[in-house]
Amino acid sequence: MISLAMIVKNEESRIRRAIQSVRSCVDEIVVVDTGSTDKTMDLAREMGARVLERPFDGDFSAARNVSLDACRGDWILVLDADEFFPMLPKICIETAVGGMIGDEPNPYKGFYLLRHNYEETTLAVTYSDFVLRLFKNAPGVRYTHRVHESLEETLDAVPGKYGKLTSFPLSHHVIERDEEYIQRKRTLYIDGLLKDIAENPADAGRYDFLACEYARIGDLKGAEDAFRKLLELDPDHPTVRAALNDILRLTGRAA
């Protein structure tokens, strides 16, 4: 049994597309609404979703964990409303979560999905990445961190290994978001990252995300300070020196 888990807010123009792209691949649909004032919840119910409501408090992990708690499947597929599969991934997903891989028991506990991100036009991919979106619904698996939330900290403890699925890429249409939404989200992300860091100042990964968010809003001093802290905590980080050099060049200083 496969559960689809989503968190949404005011996504009436997108939620139908997202759910429809995997509707025949999953056995249940769980949608956690964090404060919609449009028809998002009604549309989700029309698509067969079980809708739960949870006011948003700035913590994306908390909202996602509500959706995980409600999932009854053996495996969970996570989508955002501005994501969808252009090609039906049914065969790929069913094979990935099957009890056997060939003649051997399925050794996997989670899969990273290839995702194409469209930020400037829907005709050309801006960049691609891999996101952990299909995983076993095992006890103790939770999202961590307020923003740029992740599963690895808890899923790592579950027996099995990770795989990658590339045959049916996920599409992420960031271009559909208006500038007000993007700026509001970046401010929210910076606030959440600073709160995460206040609770765990030694978490190097939070500084990596923070530097990138500062760079996106043009705060080069904030980005530089965050990259320097990351370098202090993780001198062997594979990209931090190059990223810091880029920031210094933008400020007119040599590395």
C-alpha cells in the first residue's frame, strides 16, 4: 500500500494537477492544509483525499509530520502542489516498492527522485536535483528542521539502502509562483534557519542553506558570514570554498 502525503495552502490552481499525476499510483491520499482560504480543501476532497487541517507556525517539518502520522501505507510518496509527474510513474513506483527486486528481497528503504526545476520558463529546465520523496513508512521516520526539512536524520536509522529513480522525472514549476510569494518564502526560510541554528549552532548544513538564502535576496554580507561559519564547522565541505570565493568576487574582493 502506498500513501501520497502533501502539505498545502491556497493551491486551488495546482493541487488537482499534482494529485492527478499520481492518483492511479497510490492507495490513499493524505493532504494537510495549513490555512487555505480558497477552494484547495474542497478540490482535494473531490480528488479522494483525506484532508486534515493544521495552522502553519513556520515549521514545515511539523506540518509534514502530521501528514506522515496519518498515512497508513507501507510506503509514502511526498509531493508539493507545484510538482507533478508529466508521465505516469506507476510502473516505476510499483517496481521500486515491490517486495522483490528480481529474485532478491527488496533492499531499499527510500528513493531519491530526479526532479526538473523550471524557474524561468516551462520550456527549459533551469536545474535538476534529486529529492528524497519515496520511502518506507517505518516507526520513527520524521522530518526534521523548520525549513529545508529533511528525512535522512531519522530514515538513516532504518535498515536498508537508498536508491535513485530517474526514468520518470518529477516536474517542479517554480515559475508559477509570483514574486511576492517567493520573497515571502525566502524571508520565512531565513527566519526558520536562524531558529534552527539557535537551537543547534553546530549544524553545519543549516549555514549552507542560510548562505544560499541570503545570496538569493542579495545580502552578500550575510551570505559571506554564513559560508565562513560553514567553513569553520566543516573545513572539508566540497563546495564551500568555491561558493565563498564567488561571494567575495561579487563584493569586489579577491579570495
